[in-house]
Amino acid sequence: MSLISELAAMPGVIAAGEYSYRGDRYVCRGRLDDEDARRASIMCRATTMGLHMQADILGGFCGEGCGLVPARGWVVRGPRFTVCVVANVFCFLDNEAGALNEVLALMRERLADAPTDLV
């Protein structure tokens, strides 16, 4: 089973997907229609690009080996929903029905060797 399908089947997951860093393709499974899935992939890609830039800047301040770069992902938790991204895989989670720790643990395990270059 693919990681996207595994994530989509987890309790509380609204949708899970993958986007290309070039922005020309995406895959999404779950309860988002095609247009919302497209917008979600665009938002996740744009946020990832900004995060990498900011991590590189902060990494420049703290020096080599500070543990901040390369950035591996990000999480935004709101009152009802959470978005988490590791590498180029995203997951939208209902806070009441899902378990963020389990979702992130699976993503980190399966994407541990994912390239960090935004290509």
C-alpha cells in the first residue's frame, strides 16, 4: 500500500497527498474534491518553499550543524484542523478524530530518506 493510501485510511485524516516541487502535478486521496485537492497541493508547496527559505536564513545565523537545516517539514495546527507536510507529502487531519503523533510518526518513518532538495 502506498504512503498516501495508508495516511488517507488513518483515523481522522481528511485527505493525504503528494505534490511535485515543480508544481506541475499532484495526487490526493480522501474527502477533498479535485479543485480543493489542487488548491491544497499549491498551498502546501508554496508554504514548503517559504519554510525552506526561512530555515536556510536561520541556519546561516546559527552556523553549520545547528540542526535546523535542511528543513524536513512543517505543521500548522488550528482549532479544528491540522496540516502537516514532510518532504512533499501532505496530510489534512481533523483534530478531534485523529492522532497527530501517529500520522507524523508514519510520515517521518516512511520519508526519512526523501531528498531535501526542492527539485
